[in-house]
Amino acid sequence: MSAKKQQVNKPAAPIINRRARFDYELGDEIVAGLVLTGPETRAARDGHIQLKGSFVTVRNHELWLNNASFSLKLNERGKPGARAIDTEPRKLLASRKQIDTFMVRKKEGMTIVPTKLLNKGKYIKIVIALGKGKKNYDKRQTIKKRDQDREHKAMMGNHR
């Protein structure tokens, strides 16, 4: 008799929105919960979420995550591994005080950007941050500094 192998669900690495750090100067961060359905939760646990290009809006004193791509598994017969992309808005769960401070900062011209999706443990949480958009010359400066750091590190590694 053959023994069945049990799958062990390891907590996946957090999904990081690297583009947010490049496009915005990030400030205050909060960790908020997400209101998800079953297939959306499965997509989050499997790491099938794209945060690139997503943003957070405030409607009726509530935070909403817009434009985040969830790759949902379809359970259709005869189509193994079929997936559908879903980008509809999802409600975020945060305290009233946190929402009010983010509303005030948003009115001042800041943008609310998701930076990470955490799926450790029982709940799926998202880290959102206030960001001020960078200009093109700021982005070029970031690229230049990154290249200089990489060259410096390579030079230090060769001299050992």
C-alpha cells in the first residue's frame, strides 16, 4: 500500500509592490485587513496577486483597494488550472482613527499605496502607506544611486 503524501501549507513570502517604492516617497504605514471571498483568499495564500498599479481610495469613510489583480482559480470541468483575473475594488478594514488620519493626508495631496500583502497565520493583511509622487528626475536619481551602490559593492568584493 502506498501512503498518501500530505501537502504542508507553508506560509508564502509576502507579496511586495516594488513599483510603489520607485514611484513614491513613502511615509506613514498601517496594516489593514482585507474583506475577501473564498477564491480570493486561496489566490492570496497561493501568491496569485499583483499589486502593481493598485491604489487605495476613501469612499463613505471607508478604505477601498482598487486595481489589485487577483488570479482566481476556476473550477470548471475539463479545464484544469483555468484562471480568471479579477480587479474589482475590495474593502479594507482599519480603525476609524487610522482612516480619519489617512483622509486628512489624502486631501493634502498624498496618495495611499499598498506596499505589501501579508498572509502569515490565520488572516490576510495588507500594508498601505502614504506616498508623495516622485518626479522623473527623482526616479533617475534613484536609478543612478542604485547603480553606483552596485558598482561600489562589486569593487569591494573584488579587493578581498
